[in-house]
Amino acid sequence: MPVIVKLDDLLHQRRMTLTELAERVGLTLANMSILKTGKARAIRFSTLEAICRELDCQPGDLLGYLPD
């Protein structure tokens, strides 16, 4: 899939664990892990908004596009 999730990089920059972010956003750790590994097929705007709020970032900081 040409859309990549850069959640790992943002978490590292913010010195935050995936568990901490999942708690703050209100998602299960399993669902947050699926998103982090790029296995998610979709993301709700409300989830994207909550992640951006907690990581103090823009959606473009979280998602990238690599054409084939």
C-alpha cells in the first residue's frame, strides 16, 4: 500500500509509548498497534484528530504517500 503511517517516528520524537497514546486517544492497544504497523485499511477522522491532538502534529506528519 502506498500510504505509510509514520506513527513510530512521532512517538519516538515525543518520547511517548504506544500504550500511553492508546490510553489518551481511547483506543485499544491492539487497534493502535494495527495502525502503527501499517496494517490498518482505514482510519476514522475522529481517531486521526485525537492522535494529532495528543501528538501535537498535523495529519501530514502522521501519514505519507509513496507511489509505486
